[in-house]
Amino acid sequence: MKTKEMIEMNNELRKNLNGENKIFYENLLLYLRIEGFARDENKIETHLLMILQDILEAQNDGIAAETYFGKIQR
């Protein structure tokens, strides 16, 4: 899948996140995109999409992203 297609899919899937999980994921997304600026964009988008899909599955099971992945250290 092309990077642009993954970004579009990511944008669509994010609409399904609840408020708490949306904040968690968008913080992670921002961090990875900034850190990966000079790296392989396609690889970063692939990982972001996989993480988003995991969060949505956990959300469907009633598990918050922070519980599923753990707290993000800043």
C-alpha cells in the first residue's frame, strides 16, 4: 500500500476512536511522525496503521489504549 493511501486509511479509521483513545493515539502519531521526519515515511505509516488497528480492536473489547499499550512516557 502506498504511503498516501495509508495516511488516508489512518484518517478514516481514527474517526472510530473514542475521545480518550483518540487523544492517546494522536499524541503517539504526532511523536512518531516528528521523530520519523528524516526516516522511511512508509515504514512509519505502516506501524501507525497497525497500532491504530490494535487500539480499535482493544476499544471494541472495552479496553482503553493506555491500558492496552501502557502509559506514554514524556
